[in-house]
Amino acid sequence: MTSIRIIGTGGYQPGDPIPTEEITRLVGPLPDEVLEGLSIERRFWMIDPKTGEHRENNSDMAYRAAVRALDAAGVEAAEVDLMVLATGTPDFPLPPVVNLVQEHLGLVSCATMELRSGGAGVVQGLDIARMYLEAGTYRTALVIGSEAISPVLAPVFLGQDPNRIRMRDRMPVYMFGDGAGAIVLRAEEGEGGLRAGATACIGGDRKPGIHSVGGGTHAPIHQQLKAKRLVDLKVDVVGAGDFTPVMVTEAIRSTLQRSGVDVESVDLCLVPEGNVGWMLDSLHELGLDTTEWKALDGRIFDSLSTMGAVGCAAVPLFLDDAWRSGRIRPGDRLMLIGVESTKWIYAGAVVDWTAQAPVR
């Protein structure tokens, strides 16, 4: 029997951690209840907070995470025959970030694919890679999620009086960080591995919850250059609070159904923001603390508080953190859930874990 196993993961975040106290100095304070609800104690940026200068970029971080994942898996870069990368913050519109990483790895020829996405992208990428590997088209896949969000945040505070920065502009600066995570998959004989995943966009009739506006072709470039900021990150915090719990519960239900497993058999469930106060309160208030959600009580995990909200990097970065810390062990059944409020997209997958934790 051939299974598609996760044999290694790797994570990378740039620079020194930036505590929330530093963000307060940069953009001014948030109300205590809002700050508590965010549940983020620190984050990492690829820019210098003092100058906005780039110390590295998206593809650099993705490459470093990929190398760490390959090292953990005991796999040479030359063995990778499929790479799937998800990001919402590429170095350039073209060429794709995945091909910059391919070049860094020294791979002259490799099948590549890039998903322009948010938090759901890597889980979607895992399912795509699984299908290729199951079909026998490829044997070893590298799935990467990477985000460089801080460059968009810098114009909010550089040269600005913190006391005059609007509350809605402060929120993203407190929330978002940079980083990358990578996962190595291999088709091997034996039990365990990835099961069929689930994904859907359930916001076809809703406005985007996160809108990155600027630098595209939505309007003439000469008109965009007249805007206050070339790229503006708009976050519908209220909308996310209302609808993200809907996505999460639907993702869990759909993933369990698609993978053919019972919720009671799941040992751990990775849901970025799954343990934050606002999420738990919203689930209860909306009556969405379903039987499945209640069954997972105490088994939800993430690393949001110490790594920040990192978009496509969240699932692989948090997964790597849990694996290397020994929380995930061979024989565990994991459910991985990625959600994004760009257009309210979810993706989920179940994996029966087989990899031994790397030597720390």
C-alpha cells in the first residue's frame, strides 16, 4: 500500500521578535479588550521597524524554511520533483516566488505551482501534491507557505505621529508578521499519511474580509500612484469576527466527512486563531460550538501568540513548531485547518503522523 507521508517540516521567521509593547510605541495603543482578544504577544518582520528597509524578502524566507524542512526529512534538494508554494505577498507579480526558491535550491528542472492565497493556501497545496504523488506522477514534493506582510505595514507608521494613526490602521500592524514554513511529502509503502482533503470558498456572495489594494491592474497605474499608499491592506475586523467561526466549523465538518474519519479519533487539530478569545466567544454567541468543535476541546493548537498572524505561513510554521517541540508524535492523527477571510475560503486535511521528531 502506498501512502503519502509528511517526512519533514521546517520554519523560518526573520530578525528578532517584536513585542507588542514596541507596536504600541510605533502606532499607539489599542483598547485593552481588543488587545486581549488578539492574543498576540510578539511577531517577526523582515523589515527594519526603524527605517522600513528590507533585510530579506519573501523568497529568501521561503528558501530558508525549505532547506530546514529538507534537512529534517533527510532529503536532498535534487530529489524534489514537485514544488507547490502559497503566498499573498510575492516578491514580484512575475516570476512566481516558487521559481525563485527553485533557483535558490539549484534545481534546473522541477514541476512547480504557485497559489495566490491566504491562510488556506498551504492546506490546498498539500491536497494538490497528495493527488500528484498518489497518481505516481511524482515521488517527492515540497509544499511551502510564505508571507512578507511588514512592507505593507511600514507606511502606516513611518514618519507618522502614533497618536494620529486611525484605529483601523493600527489593527493590522498589531496582527501581522512575516515568515515561512515548508513541508516535505513522499510517496512510500506503508500505512499512515495524508488523507483526501476538503476545500471551498463560501463567500461568493460576500465582500472580501481582507483586501490588498494596489499594484495590480484594477485601476490605471498613474491613478494608483496618486493614492496615499501604493498598497493598502484593508481588514474587515468585524466581518472576520462574525464569519470566520462559520468557516472554521464548516471546514471541520467537511474535512471529517471527506477524509472519512470520526472526530473522536483526532488527537490534535491545528486551527490558526482557534484558541483566541474572540473566536471562542463568537462560536458560542453564534451557536457554532458544534458537537465536533466540543469534541476537539483541549486538542486545538497553534503558535499565534508567539509568531503572529502570518497568512499562508501559519499552518506549516505552526505545524513545524509543534513537531519540533515534541507535541506531535508518531501515531498521532492530526487535522490541519486553514482559513482566510480574503473571500472566505477554507481548506482542511487529515494526516496520520509517522515522522520522528528531529534531534533538537
